[in-house]
Amino acid sequence: MSDVLLTVKDVAIILQCGEDSVVRRFAKMPGVIDLGKPETRSHRRYRVLRIPKVVVEQYLTNKSGRSVSVEIPQRAERRRKSPKWEDRAILNLAKAALQNGLSAGGDARDKETFRRIAERARLLTHVPENRWADVEWFEEE
């Protein structure tokens, strides 16, 4: 497999820093691909970087003094542009419900579980995805 190219956002998640910081650190490194447009008299420079995984690993190895292997962050499947994304989300929720023993009849507890899942999913849209693992849910009394 050829070397994996990471976006600035991917590298920012790996390094746990801002995207501007990633651009500053990696823009002039050998192997990094700049797909942006140069600055002209009337237009400001526009940067679109693709950073090979190997370059990120070399950077971290040099900084830490030991060999580092980078795990590529999971990317959410982009479905917003497709009118079918909602149907796919419904199917995924139904599959998760069946795998976790929610009944097809849908008693009051099952309805409450679906309501709680939907509410928490809505709340997570306001939290950066790389922080989702840090969220703790407390049961309402």
C-alpha cells in the first residue's frame, strides 16, 4: 500500500494541537504536498496540505527521541451531501438496538432509550469529535 496522506485536521487530532500550528510545523517539510494557491498581489495564500504518515512519524520520532508509530484517526463517513444519509443513520441505530436487545414491540423503556440516544447524539454535535471519548453521561434522577 502506498503511503497514507493525512489532512491538516487529521494531524491536528494526532498531535492534539490546532490546525494553524500543524500548517506552520509541516508546510516546508520535505514530502509534504501543498495543493494550495500561492499569494499574489491581490489574493492571499491559500494552503491545502497533505502530509504523509511517514513524515508525521519522523517528526514525532525526532521530537521524542524514540521510534513512534502513528495510528490514523477514524474518519466519519461523509453522508450529509447524500439525501440517503438519514436513512443509513436510522438503519445503523436499528442494528445497534437489535444487537443490544431492544425489543421490536417498543415498550416504554425502549422508547426512552431511543430518546436518550437521540438527545445525547444531538449534544455531541456541539463537542469536537476528538473529545467525545472524554464525555461522561450522568443518569437523570
